Amino acid sequence: MNVLICSSDNRLIRQWLQALEPIATVTAVSNRGHLHAAISEHQPKLVLFHVDGDHHRIDHAVALILSNSATPILVMDNTVSDNHGIVLLKAGVRGYTQATTDARLLQAAVAAIGRGEAWISRRLVRLLVDDLVDRNGYNAADNSRMSMLSEREREVAEIVAEGATNKAIAARLNVTERTIKAHLTAAFRKTQTRDRLELALLVKGQLSDSELT
């Protein structure tokens, strides 16, 4: 997997290189002005983009996401913020996490995004869904994709939209986490959603059939 990392912090670049080189081919860019050229040259499967919590740099991240819609972006923030996370999610970011996250979690994030999933906290998923419902109103999830789910799969999907973990869902429904994972796998397949975020948006009527095709 070809990964491009961008940060003006050399310490972070070294940390990310050390974490990712065992699982990916990594190219580092320290000058943001060279980033677009590097994306064109290397055609990465993923870009790690560093921001330091500054609103101006969040705007840079949004511009990067919007101008490179075919390339997944993982934004690494010095200080993770709900407000920044929602802005980035609305722009289409595939991941948002702490810049100093440990090697194991960073590898997991890169692997997840490489599989087409999102790397977003469940709390942020819930906040985004709530924000969109507040703005757009709640639309009953009566589309054709949701109708493909069994009663139990739909129940699990609705609880996912509340931001619950698999462990919490299992406890609530008095089943094992393995059972919940099986229901979610089936729900993703039937609805053609990539991850919990898309499934939650679909449940709340914030993602149409046309947006999933």
C-alpha cells in the first residue's frame, strides 16, 4: 500500500514512518506547497495530513479533501476537536485522529481505510448524524436498501446510529459481540454501506440510495 504523509513536524514524520514502513510504502512531504504535486506523482492509496488544531489549517485540510475526492485522507490533529471533526466529515474525510496516536492504532487506521472503511470515533459519528438531523430534519429510513434488512439487522443498525459500540449493543440485546458483528456484516453487505458512518446516515435518512451507487 502506497501512503503519502505530510507534516512540517519532523518528529511526527519520523514517528509515522517508523509505524507505517512495516505495512506500507511511505513517502514523506514536509512542505504543504509540494503536496498536490506529490499526490500526482506518487498516486497514493492514502494521504496522512497533519493539522495542529488551527482553523486555517483545518481549511487547508478541507480544500485537500475536496480537491482529491478519489484519494482517501486521514487527518492527524494535535488536538482532536468535535467541531473540526464534523467539518472534516462533511467534506468527506475518511479518518480523523490524534497526531500522536501510537503505532498499533495508526497501523489499524491505515489498514481500515485501505479496506474502504472510515476511521472515525463513534462519538463523532453520533454527533455528525445528530447535526445533520437537526439541520435537515429526520427522514424515516424507508428506502429500498433498509428494507432488505432483517428485523434484527435493522434493530442493530438503528442502535449503531445512536453511536453505540458492539459491546454495548450486545449487552442491550443480550447476545454476544460476535453475533452483533455478524449482523453488521450482513447489514453493510445488504445496504452496500462501507462502514458504521454510512450505515448510521442511511438509518437516519441522511444518505440516499443514489449516493450509495
